Amino acid sequence: GQNKANPIAAIRSAGLLLEHMGFHQQALCIYNAVDDVLRRGEILTPDLGGKATTQQVVDAVI
């Protein structure tokens, strides 16, 4: 791939899966990590007005 895709939806879907399986606290950790990255606005993919790669966003969330 080109390392340009926004991984936020895929990451949040992992949170939804955890929630569905009853792991609510773990899902909340994922949601909070994603929200923190988006709120800071420093590491964003091009579709959100940034210049970060897919991997950089994943690393920021982790």
C-alpha cells in the first residue's frame, strides 16, 4: 500500500468488537487513545488535513 489510509475506523472497529465481547474497559481504552490523538491534531492523515502516514497514526494511538 501507499501508507496513506486513515486507520482510525479500523482501530475503532476493534473497540466495537471488544465491546460486543463484553470487554468494555478495554474498548474504552481504545476509544480514549483515538480521541486523544484526534484532539491533539498533530498526527493526522491527509484526509484529515495532516501529513502523517498510516503507520504514524497507528503508532500515536498505541
